[in-house]
Amino acid sequence: LVCSRTMASKTPVGFIGLGNMGNPMAKNLVKHGYPVIAYDVFPEACKEFQDLGAQVTESPADVAERADRIITMLPSSPNAKEVYTGANGILKKVKKGSLLIDSSTIDPAVSKELAKAVEKMGAVFMDAPVSGGVGAARAGNLTFMVGGVEQEFNAAKELLTCMGSNVVYCGEVGTGQAAKICNNMLLAISMIGTAEAMNLGIRLGLDPKLLAKILNMSSGRCWSSDTYNPVPGVMEGVPSANNYQGGFGTTLMAKDLGLAQISATNTKTPVPLGSQAHQIYRMMCAKGYALKDFSAVFQFLREEESL
């Protein structure tokens, strides 16, 4: 229960973007006694927050007028640019000294661009993308990877610990995005590898549960094999046990791999397996897997092989 004394002492927090992730994140701020000032491009997304006693506004600029700490959780780089620098964007009415935290996963170069624009207005910008997905957002145990001026990290951490159990300082603006993109590129590669190995083993006559057990006590073991196995029937409580529903959608993985690709191009970094993973997830999106969990690559490989 929130005691009324702390309630009175907490200044409002703006929250922009109440989608699959933003909704449970903002709810955790409310639970911790922060008055929330909310905005979403879809008014129906705000309805629930009105019922919780949050103030709902007409635009990101209105949020900036009423709160000097704002968290944004948006789908892509263009959305983030629009919310910060658009005609009714945050920067139209941002107060000096405001703390703006962007938890969207976007191109690190765009984070740096936004930080410059925010700095010109005398405010502070930090990128703080998350890992953990919708389940962790609900439970309040997300991991935040934070990039920005180190002196501001504690101020950001106070808010982020209401929504996550790990808040890690990564360095200057853009490094939070960089950490997230590198992690997800590796995750995609290891998931495809796990799916290929499991599929080959099954076709060679191995029992999938036994094969998974052997991989997980051998050098091929990884998070995709021991915590999130892509083969139906091998593990309980993962998307592969539920027709690949829930979890981390294939579209989102394709998006993050696209960001890795852009970053690799910008830095002249060879990422042959990352590129291949990007193409595989884009093919999956085109073949009807867009809304399935990214571990459905196992099913996709089996279909491709039977053609």
C-alpha cells in the first residue's frame, strides 16, 4: 500500500506511449505513488489511466508543460523524433532542467540527435531501452540500459527502479541503445542456431527432450536452449509450448536486427550472421509469422525444409 505522505511528496511524472510495454510500466509508477501525466496517440490507450486517477493530456507538449520528468516508450525512431521535435512535441514546452528518459529501442544515432536538441533547450536526455518484455514490464523487473550524463544517472535510477530490477549505466547517450541492439542480435543468432540444431537432431532420430538435456550440459548450451527452447513440448511456460503466442514478436526482432544492421553499416562493422538473421526474420514476417514469438523460427525452418 502506498502511504499518503510519500504520495504528497512525489512530483508528477509524464509518460508518453502507453502500448504493450508503456502501459504496465506506467502502472508501476502509479503503484509507487507517482502522479502520472499521460499521453498516447490513441486516446483509448489513456482511458484506463484516467480511471486510475492519472491526468490525460492532448499532446506531448502538454505533458512537458505539466511535468519536468518524462518517460517515453515508442515503437520506432520516426515516432521518437515526432514526440520530441514535432509540431506538438515535448521540446515545444519543455522546462529548463527537465529530465527526459527515452525507453524506446531506436537507432543510437537518433538518440544522440535527440539529446542535442534537448540540450539546446536546457534539459537533460537519457536513452534507457529495456530488456525483459511484457511479462517483466508487468512484474516490474525489467532491465534498463542507460546512456547519458553520469551525474544525472541517480535521478533517472529513482524512477527506473520502480519499473525494473536492474538499472545499468552504460556510458554517454546512445550506449544504452548500443547494448540492447548487440544483445538482441546475439539472441537472434543463438535462437536460429538452437532451432537448426534441434531440428537436425530430431531428424536424426533423437528425442527432442533428451537432445535439449544433452545440449544444456554441453558446450552448445545457451539461453535459447536452456531457458526458452524453441521446440514444442521440450519446456513448459515458454511460447513454444503455447503455439508461439506471447513473448517477443518476430516483427520486433526483425526491427531490432534492422537497427543492428544500420549501426553495423555506420561503423563499418562486419556482421555476417547478424545480417543473415535479419533476413531470416524478415522472411518470417513475410510468411505469416509476424505476430508469433521469435522462437517460431524452429517451425519456419521445418516448413521451409518440407517444400
